[in-house]
Amino acid sequence: MIAKLKMGRLNLRFVFNHQWEDDGLMSRLNFKPKRLGLWWRRELAVGVRKAGRAAFDRDNLVPSYQVGLDLIVCRVWLSWDLGVKHFKLEEQ
């Protein structure tokens, strides 16, 4: 289950994933190593201030944060960022 919320430039995403989801083989493989714990991640993402090749310059990168909880049979995490460029991909 994925829930997304966008308020202005703030993007929030909540993800709940359990081992009995019917997503095929990848869902089962992700739960092969049993993990237990609380984790935190900070990454840099492309910002919205610049366009074209300049969008990937060092001064256009903004932080994106995640905090999550891994239990043996499920994983839950919350992601948030402010001013990150999101690309819309379409299937053919």
C-alpha cells in the first residue's frame, strides 16, 4: 500500500509492504533476508530551481528523508522532501 500527499512543494509518501502481498516474485525475494529494526536515510535529489543539464548541478540538489521500521513479516516507511523534481513516466 502506498499513500501519497502533496502540499505545495512538500511531498509525503507512506509505504506499507508485507510478505503476503501478491506482487509476484520480487515481493517474496525482498523478504528473504529477515530484518528487524528502525532505520533512517538521507539522500540528495534533483531540485526544481533549474532545468535542463543544469538541473543536475551540485547547487540544485536538495535533501530527501526516509524513516522506516522493518519487522520480520512487514516493512513500513515514511518519505518526505521539499522542492524535489518528480518525473512522470508513462507506460507504452
